[in-house]
Amino acid sequence: DRERAARLIKDLGLTGKTLTIKSSNAPQAIDNAKVLAYQFSHSGLAFKLESYEWAKFYDDIKRGHFQLAAMRWVGTV
């Protein structure tokens, strides 16, 4: 709900703020992050995309060094 998201962001005083979204440097991960950034941008936020090689990216995630992160899970049964 874009309108509700925009209202919430405005109410929080975050309109026009820039958030960083991290991803690994895999092409599909970068594309996923771009889609997320595009979708969220309609709510009044700006995004900066940072992509890193897997070890650096995953280390940052484990340590909580991110604002937003685009990840995917490939699990096994």
C-alpha cells in the first residue's frame, strides 16, 4: 500500500531521507535490490545501493552493519 507507506514515512519525518540497501555482487542479487529500492522509492525514500563480494556482504549482515539488505535463501530439505 504505497499511500499508507508514504504517510507513515512522512509522519516519521523520513521523507527525502536516503537509506542504504546492501546486496552481494551477484547480478541477480543486485537486480533484486534494485527492484526493492524502486518499489520503496514510491513511498518518499531514496536509496543508495551497495554491493559487495559475498564474504564482506555476509560478514556485514552477521554483524548488523546494514540498514537494509537484499538476501535470498536457497535451502535444502
